Amino acid sequence: MSDLTSFAIAGTRIDVRASPKASRNKVVLDEGLVRVYVTAVPENGKANAAIIKLLAKAVGVPKSRLRLVRGDTGRDKVFEVL
């Protein structure tokens, strides 16, 4: 898992490319874009919940400090650190 602790500052926006139904959960920093792979399926918000949990761990903040700003149903998402 990539170390994203530099994003832990309040007000930081994180661009994420989501990949649900992956073989394993992981976070990869790829040329400024954060790619999050989760095993959860993209239905009823399950994948978004898994992404928030994994991203919060990588950033080093509680889940409650991450907010999904854009991309609720798409693969490209924007999260804000509160």
C-alpha cells in the first residue's frame, strides 16, 4: 500500500481512480493519480465504503475525515480531507 500521509492536511482534495471487483485491496500512487483497487462490488455503495476505508488507512486519517465530493457512481472520484 502506498504511503499517502502527505495528503492528510485538511482541505486537500484527492483524485482517485476506482477499480471495484479487483482481486485484492490496494492503493497505488501512479503519476499523481491515486488508484484504489477494492474487492467490493459497485452496488448499494459497498465499493465506495471500501474505498473510503482503504484510502483513510493509506492517508492516516479516520474514515470520518474523508468526504466524497464527486463521483459517487463513477470510477473517477474526488475525496476531500476534512
